[in-house]
Amino acid sequence: MIAVRPLARSAVITAIVVLAVTTLASAVTPVGEWTPFDGGPDAVCADGSAVNYLERAADPGRVVLYFEGGGACFSAATCAFEGEENSYISSSEVTPEAMADRGGIFDASNPENPLADCSFVYVPYCTGDVHLGNKTTDYSADLSVEHRGFVNATAALDHLVETHPDATDVVVTGSSGGSVPTPLYAGLAADVLPGARIVTLGDSSGVYPDDPVLNAFVGSMWGSMDAIPDWPETEGVTVREWSIPGLYRYAGWHAPGVTFARFDYAHDDVQAFYGGLVGVAADELVTLIDQNETDTEAAGVEVASYTAPGTRHTILGMDAFYELEVEGVRFVDWFTDLVGGDTPADVHCTDCD
């Protein structure tokens, strides 16, 4: 046996440490800056302005397709381009600088964030149609609105596929109005990335009803029939049947390999406001959220759910993403299991007030 002199032994140990550190550093995917990308000439906001898409490069195999939220519009009063309440019209505030300060799932520096090293494709909201429309609607002689949310969203999905063709894990998610279409785009993502594991979570849109009259009215304003995919499961579907909770059913029937999930606050004040516009009483909110999930699962589509007490709205971009705990289960832990491949058990507040 050849003896290793003290100096040589020290050099060997140093070399091993350097190798270990170098290997660890190379295993950690660097997270890039937020940068804009072009969705093409057909991607426009409600007023005809350009859509400010953003992306953040990191792990090319793990990608998040995120839909921004905002209010819906379906009349001259609600779709008017002027006024603070209609600020969804422009996506000019979606800038790399603004995104760098976002918390929750966007905070790449938080070690508890399960999406910290994922690549992101960010779809701004600026069409008033919860990313489902494909129609130019004249609400008055002076107000013509481009409801092109479906066009804009599919352009973002096309970009994701083009830039991450070998993605193995895709999380399709969004908050508020951006959470509404997540089941649909999860199903579409499964079509174009058949080898990927798709997980979708809708953040704060569980209350909206399946009402044929409402479906037909809003759908006719937005042209949402053009957002119905050419799937065997949607053959013959009418605008009266194309509903918000129905998106889970159609997508689930079509793409049973997708993991579906949702999050809601039981007395979400924003959903209470929009629900009130269609006759939903504020004190019925959690009942309707639970009923929508029950109906979806009765139709054969499982939905993992986390229902929290209180009146807040959305969680994915908030500090509450790391702080919220219901019935002994932290949301960040529940979400980490969800995107990690283990479908977590449902969490539901006992005292939802």
C-alpha cells in the first residue's frame, strides 16, 4: 500500500470538495430574468394594443403556463376602455421590473417554492373574456372590443411548445379570471405535449355556476364557441352547455391523465361580487364551490381541492402561499405534493368563517 503524505491527503480532500461543489452547482438550474416575447400579429388586447407576454427561462423540462387574472366584461358599461375598474384593457403594467418583485410562486429565491427553478410562460390578461374569447364585439357605436383571449392564450401555448418541446412536467395555472380557463388549456397542453405530466390548478374561480342562459349570453358576447376544441368529448356541444365548471368535465374526459386541482377562499369577496351579478348570494358561496366540485367528480373527473376560511381572493402570488394553514395542512406543502406528482388529499375548512 502506498502511504499518502499529509500534504497529498489535504490536496485530495480539497479536490473532492471542489468537485462536489462544482457538481452541485451544475445540478442547480440557473433562473433567468423576465423577458418579453412576441405572440404574433393576431395577439391583441381588447383595445387593439399589443399583448405584453413575458417568459422566464430556467429548467427547460419543467414549465409553468400562467394566466393572469382580471375582471370580465360583457356590456358597454363594463367594457368601456376608460376608468380604473376596467384596467384589464391594457397589459402595459406587465413588465419585467414588476414581475421581479412578485411573491408566491414567482419568488425564485424562496427555498420552499416548488416552482422556483421552473421556466415560466406568462399570459397577461387584457381582453375581458377570461382567456376564452375569439370575437370582435360592437357594444355601441363608439365601442368595439377585441375579445381575443383564446387567440392570445393559444399563441402562448404554441410558444411554450416551440421553446420547450421536450418538457416533461407542465403546470397550467392562473389566478382569479386567469384560473377560469386552466382546465381547458391543460387539456390542450396534453394534446401537444403527450409525453409530459400535466398538472393544473385554478386559483379562486370555484363559485361560478353552470347556467345555460348565462353561458349563452356571455358566450355570444365573447365568441367563446371558437374556444371549444375539436375533441370527441365536445362534439355537438352548444354555447348553452359551454360553461366555466364544465371546462373541468370536458378536459377531464378528454385528457384523463391530467391532474386537476383548485383553491378557493370560502367567502371570497371578489367572487361574491361577480357571483352577485348573476344572482349568487354571498352567503351561498362555499356551498356552490363545494357543489361544483361534487358535480365534477360525479361526472368522473377527480379534482384535488383546498378550501380556506375567509374573504381573501387568490393565493399564488401572495405571501399567504407560504403562510396559510388549514386543518393542520400548510398550503405550500399541499401544493408541493400536487406539482411533485402526489395527488394530495382534499383540505376543507371546518369553520369557514
